[in-house]
Amino acid sequence: MIDVKLLHKNFDETVAALLRKKVDVTLLNDLKTAHETLKSAKLAYESLQAKQNELSRLFGQYKKEGKNIDALKNEVDSNKAALVTLLETQRLAEDALDAIIMTIPNLPDSDVPHGEDENDNVEIAKVLTPRVFEFPIKDHVELGDTLGLDFEAGVKLAKSRFTVMRGDMARLERALINYMLDFNAQRGFHEMSLPYMVNADMLRGTGQLPKFEEDLFKIGDENLYLIPTAEVPLTNLLYDEIVTAETLPIKMTAHTPCFRKEAGSGGRDVRGMIRQHQFHKVELVAITHPDQSDDMLNEMVQCASDLLTSLELPHRLVTLCDGDMGFSAAKTIDIEVWIPSQNTYREISSVSNTRDFQARRAKIRFKEGKTNSLVHTLNGSSLAVGRTMVALIENGQHEDGTLTLPTVLDRYL
RNA sequence: GGACAGUUGGCCGAGUGGUCGAAGGCGCACGCCUGGAACGCGUGUAUAGGGCAACCUAUCUAGGGUUCGAACCCCUAACUGUCCGCCA
């Protein structure tokens, strides 16, 4: 979450920055008021509590000395009644503040381009040139029919947006996961195996809750949620921890399935494997010193881009404009892979620096000398496996429906 | 799933109603000692919020209750351990 103190100090600047993320200004005014209310409520409560503590101490002393305690008891009792009211006021103020601040998105970095939506994202670079096909190309749904993508079976077993992979396709998925994990390990990212369900606190820590509950699959009566990305368990491994500065940066990678309701996606991408309720993804997460996070963002983007290059997949890097950025991000660079059947680039990785936004929510700090400060957290896909398969199938297709895969995968297949 | 036991600071561990934010030890940091080190000695060593200095408030798994006052008593939950049942 954002820093309330900063909001107070630079109210106009903060409002301006958050307007770019489409935040309602009245909310920010409410937030400021709530914070002021809370401060005065706390002050009132704490000073009376201090007095009460002193009286209680006296009470014990008087009793021990056999003094009369009637007058003292009267005072203590009336204070107590007042304390109960003050505490209630404080709690209400706290809840009000919390309810607002937890729904306020992160401030965009100053160098993030302005814009409304994905059309205003700024291309940074193109890597590899898309192949020119000399025959009518098929999309991955048509090709998958013979290769082993079974969309009907997915629907039968669960519902739409689920897919079954048979034989070589199932093996390709497994190979890609292994290849990506090994690739990331070589770049110093420590491999993790994680729970695919987490509790609500963790989801608040990384920013999925309370605002985006409708995007998550909740487990019946268990109070657990299926993870929408490995970013959640990976980042929250450090939840409420204080690490020493020397241990930074902490670089981690993990493969997990990801579960998303895709509630807001309407009827987009219903065909094929682009947008699924369940998909595999290999994720990168870094916990850094505030001074390191800019470099780390580049390192992670480079890592994902190099991975795509090694898979011989044409792609481009774009900086997201403020209007298209996610809730927790201060800056996001998307990597989009070439999809021949759509004649366009589609997102296959998204790398974000959240700065101290998640760290403040998840209470992740580092100790440097005697002082504790918030770390910076970053996350990025490396890569979405299903979309990588789509890209490999479509980019590597032949006229007869067969497929050539990049040689780096040879030893994994 | 059933029965019983437990959950205290970075760790171990005392503490069963009144300066207990918490003894003691270990670890760690700094200083002394040493040619250097170990040993020894001394000092310091939680987090958050407010003043932003003294100091104040909160926190002994979490939430609720009893009490003038709770780490300590009561209730609920979570977690851990052990035994039984079940199971990959």
C-alpha cells in the first residue's frame, strides 16, 4: 500500500500520480481525513490509557499498604468507561482508514508513460523477426487437433477455458517447465516448490485482496484460495520477516499452476489456449534493497527476453503506460510474443517493480545497521507456459501440420 | 477424524494476577585484554505507532472474556507435538 505519511506531506503530487491510475479523488480526501481522525483518536486514547495505567499501579500499591481505595476506584471506573468509548472510536477510524488504503493502487514511477490503455504502451525493442510463411497458416487450435490439444475434453472434465493435453503436447509442456527452471537457475534464481493454495493474509500482502476477490478461486469452507500466480507464495515467503541487508537481493523462481476466474475478460480469447482458468507458469521474484530494484527490473526483463530468444520466438518489449498498469506495480515491462495466426504480439511475460508497495502490506523489511526499512519486491513471468506452447506451435508449423521445435529443447524431450 | 500436551524476544528457557517488554543462557555487535586469536571482563542487542528528545501506547500465537490491573485465570480458533484411526 501507499505511504500515508507521504500522502499527507505531498498530497497534491500524490493525488496527481494516482489520478493516472484512475483513482477517485474523493477516496484520497477520505483517506486523508481518516488518517487525521485516527491520529487524534489514538492520541486521546493513549494519553488516557497512560493515566489509567498509572492509577492501576497506585491501586495495587494502596492495597498493599492498606490505604483506602474507594476514591481511586471511582476514578478508575469512570476512566474505564471513557476508555471503552475512545477505543471504539479508534477502531472505527482504523477500519475506515484500512478499508480505503487497501484499495488504493501503487503510484506509477515518474518515467512511466502516460496513457489510457494498452494502445498507449510504448515499445522498447523488437527481438527476432517473425517468419514469413509461404503457405496458409493454421492457428494453434487447428494444429493442436492432431498434435494433442484436446479442448473438448477440458470442457467435459471441468468447463470452458480448461484444456487437456495428450502425448507429445503433455511432454512438451513438462519439457518447457524444466527448461525454464534450469535457465533461471543459471541466472541465480533459487528454485522453490510451493503450495498452490494460500490464505487471505498472503493475498492481501501482494495486493490481490481485498479488491480483486472476484478473480480468484476460493476453496469452499477452507478459507484458502488457489493461487493466481506463484508471485503470491513466492513473495510472501518473506511475509512479516526482517532480513539482514547482506542477504539481499533474494532471487527466486518457481513453477506452479495458476488459477484465474477471468471474470472481467468477457468473451475474449475463448477459443484456444491463450486465456485459461488453469495454466502453468514459471515465475521470477526478487526481493531487493531499494537501491537495487531498478537494476533488478532490467535483469529480470533480460532474463525472460533471453529465454524467448533461446526458444527462437520473435518478441517485443513494451513499457506499460500508467493507465494499463496493474494494481501493485510502480513500473511494468511486458514481453509480447509473436502469434502468427493473430498477426500480432501477445503478452507472454509481465515484469513489475512494485517498489515498497507489497513490502509495506506484507511487512517485509531489512535491517541495515540499527534501522529497519522496507525492501523492494519485483516479480515477472518466465514464462507463461501455455502461451509459450501456442507460440512454439504456431511459429514452428509446417504446411503438413507438423512442427519443428527449437534445438534447446532437444535434451528435455 | 478422536484423545492428551504445548505455543514467551534471533534461538534456548524462567516466569501462575501488580514497575514483566519480560530473569538466566546462547548467539550477535562494540570495547577492554592479546603479537594475533580463543578464554575472560564490560556494554549493548524486539517490533509498530505517537512526540520524533526525555518519554508515552501497544504487542509474551490470534480473537474474545473476568479484573482497578493478565504472559499468568476463563472461552474460542489456529498451529506444533505424541498416541489412535484413515490414507497417497
